[in-house]
Amino acid sequence: MDTQRSALLIVFLFSLFMLWDGWQRQSQPPVAEAPVAAESQVAQSPGSQAPVPTLSSAAGAADVPPIAAAVAQKAATRVVTDLFAADVSAEGGSLIRLELLKHRAGPDSAGNFVLLDNGTEHLYHAQSGLIGEGLPTHKTTFQLPEGEIRLADGQDKVELRMTAPGPAGVTVTKVLVFRRGSYQIDTVYEIANESGEPVSAHAYFQVLRDGIEISTGTSMLSTFTGPAFYTEEGKYQKVHFDDINKGKAKFVSKATDGWVALVQHYFVTAFVPAPGTEREFFARKVGDNLYTAGVVVPMPVAEPGASSSIDVPLYTGPQIQSSLLALAPGLDRVVDYGWLTIIASPMHWVLEKLHGLVGNWGWAIILLTVLLKALFFPLSAASYRSMAKLRLVTPRMQKIKELHGGDRVRMQQEMMQLYKTEKINPLGGCLPIVIQIPVFIALYWVLLGSVEMRNAPWIGWITDLSVKDPFFVMPVIMGITMFVQTKLNPTPPDPIQAKVMLFLPVVFTGMFLFFPAGLVLYWTVNNILSIAQQWQITRTIEGEKAKTA
């Protein structure tokens, strides 16, 4: 396969890639164009919900109280740490708003990104409660402390303690523990039993969210938004809102390990019960475009005169892979690189290490490009040698075409004899491109899915490597480098093919106009290194040919 066929191959594969993504977008629920008012999200009646298998004869997912309606929340207490500002409602002690102080809302916005929300943009809460006679649920009113709670300088953590009435002689305390430098919030329930009877309870932890997909404007490709479950038996299982609507949601519902999460682009909210305890997962539609996904776990029995407690960590924040993996096995899988995870994950790890050295993601991408180029240097060198030799015999190939243009079989025989005599591999120009395609797509997913790239600047006008170049400077430079590469390649004997090859840089420039700036940076640097390598090899071979002559 010669050079022009190689270039056409990559265009064809890119087209397939875009068609595949378009099909995926068609199969997903549409993105809402405007926020849905919280008051309009009225829940369906409990009787209309599909039955859910119970964890035990005492309690299970089916016993989790349904959402009566998305009404205005009661009084709330604000907790401010070094990473976020959280609003905790008196109703159920639920987290109803979470503003991330280290993440901007977008490249053109001065405000902070709001993950959990109470209806300003959409409805998204982290809720929990107890299942048992007279015990508080996520609809029970808790007693909150007055005023704002702040993590002071020198403090490692702060606690928000809330109490609610229980059965006679029983006091229930809900405690949220916030730590410095962490997006993990411990959710603790304490039952103090001063009655004469043992208290048996189950705790449930759930995420309530509407089905609106929040558009980040960072990519042409769509990303998953919805519940996800992980167990050792079922591994990572995504559940689309559309499947919940149709009653076709499939996931492992009972296990002794695993977690439940609500995933969206760059961010995640996950409840992670301790391993080794029996649990039941659930996902339901509870209203018009309103869903819950959660887990039910048993609490230790509180004997008369004693107490019991349960602690389930909640992670709500950016998808920082190291933090997620440290919290629970498989939690880093919410950063979904698709079928190229085997390439993308090591690439992200290398990028992190390079960023630790240079302190800038743009320069880290450049260093990664240099490393990849060095890794594939022998393969590229062999390809460029073949192309350089092909360039030298182009006049002879043209002569063969003129002599045997009317006899295709004879012309092909003469061409193959020429390749054999000059020791030219006609497939040599194709291999580097074929190798680069999965690397290119894997890097695309790394830039698309890694929250570290969000709002990450490089130099000057490139203030966000995860979105397109605002002034299209990098795509134009990339197009110029591709044109230079085309001129270094052998000129195709066919005039039409030669024109197609000259037109390809324009096509690629148009494609790259809307690609993330970090990806265009990678391709541009790779082109520059390829030009230098190809020019040097071509000059060497032409010099050797001149000496031989």
C-alpha cells in the first residue's frame, strides 16, 4: 500500500469512528436544552414502581421510602472546606448542593462548577435514611446546628451532627464528616437505644437525579450520564436512564462488595459501603425524568442500653483516578476510556508523571509525544526509508506506466519487479499510520475523560486543552505540517491521486478545527518530529544513491 492509500485509510477509519459515535448518540436519551423546574418533577405513586427483590425478610430496596415530590427543601446548613461548599438540608440531612471551589463552571465562566444542585440548573441530591419502625428517613426533619461550619486553618476535619426523633427511648444521630483535601464525606448513622427492646435497622444510601445530561461543550463526542454499579461478580455495569424507563436495567442486585455511583462527564457521586457486608443495589424511576440509584445495607443490632453505628463513605467530586482507586476497587472505572482502556490508562499514568515534572499539561503532552515517537522510531525509520526509496524511483514508475498503461497486469508485474530490485516495501508507508490510529483515539479519550485536562491551560490563547482552539491557530499549523509531509512523500504517478494527496491537509485541517486543543497539539508535534526524521532519512538515502551513481 503506497502513501496516498495510507492517508485515505486514516480518513476512512475516522469516518467510521464518527459514524459509530453518531449511532451511539441516537440510541441515548436527548440532551435537555433547558433546565426543568423542580416543582414540575412530580413523582409517581409507590404502587407504580416495579418490585425490587428484598435484602432480607426484614428490609430491602423495596422498603426504601419513595420520593413523594420534588418540593422546596427546608432549612439548610452550609459547610465550607478547602475544596467545596456544601448545603445540607434539614430534610433527611441530605446534601442538596455542592459547589466545587477548585473547578470553574466552564472556560468562559468565572463561577464555580456546581455538582449537586437543588433545581437551579437541575435536581441532583445525595440522600440517605434508615429502614425500621419509627426510624428517620430522607424525608424526616433533622435538628441542624445554627450558622455556617467552616474548616479552619490547621483543622484536618469538621463534623456536622444532626439528630432526629426515633421510637420511644431511641435517639438517631446522623453525622457528616468532611476532611481537608478530600472529596470524601463520611456518612455515619448512630443509634442510641435506651429502650427495653433491641433495635434492628437497615440503612439506605441513594443518589437522586434528573435525567438531564449536562453539556460541557468540550467535545464532539457524547459521554455517559447515569447510574453505575460495581461488584466483583458483575464488574463495572453502566445503566442508562432509558433502560430504567423501560424496566430493562441490568446489574448485579445482591452482593457482599461493590458500590453505586451516578456518573457524568468529569464528575461522579458514589456511595461505597465497607466490603464484606451484605448489600442490595437498586435503580428506579421515581418521577417525571427523575431517578434514584442506591444501596441498602444492614446495621448492627442496637441492644437495650447500647448503641450501634454504620459508616458509608460518599465521594462526590471530580473523577481523580488516584483518589477513586484508593477509596474502592474499580471506582476508577467511572473514567471510561471505552474499548481502548488498555492503551489509554497507561497513557494517562505517563501523562500524570510528566505533569509532575513540568507542572503543565500542555508540555506534558509534548513530552508524551516525544516518548511515543521514540518508542516507534524503528518502525517509522523503516517506513521513511521505503518512502525515500520510492521517491527516487518515481520517474521509473512513471515510465512503466507510460509503457504498459494499456496492460494492467503487465504494469503491476513490472512495478513489483521494480520494488523487488530496489528492495522497497510498498506497505512500509502504511504501518506507522495504522499503529498511530489506536494511540490517537486513546489519547482522544484521555483528553475527553480526564478531569485534569478540564480548564487546563498551556500557553497564551490556549486556556483549556480539553476544548477546541478558540482561534483555530493550532489546526492551521497542523495543516501546514501535514502539507510539508505530503511534499516529502513520493509523488503519485496518477495526477488525480496527486491532487487528492495535496487536498488531504485541507480535509484534515477542517476535521481538527473542532478537536480538543491538546489532541491537535499532539498531532502537530508528532508531524514536526516526523518531518525531521523523514527529511534526515531521505537526505541520507539520496546522498547514498548519488555516491553509488
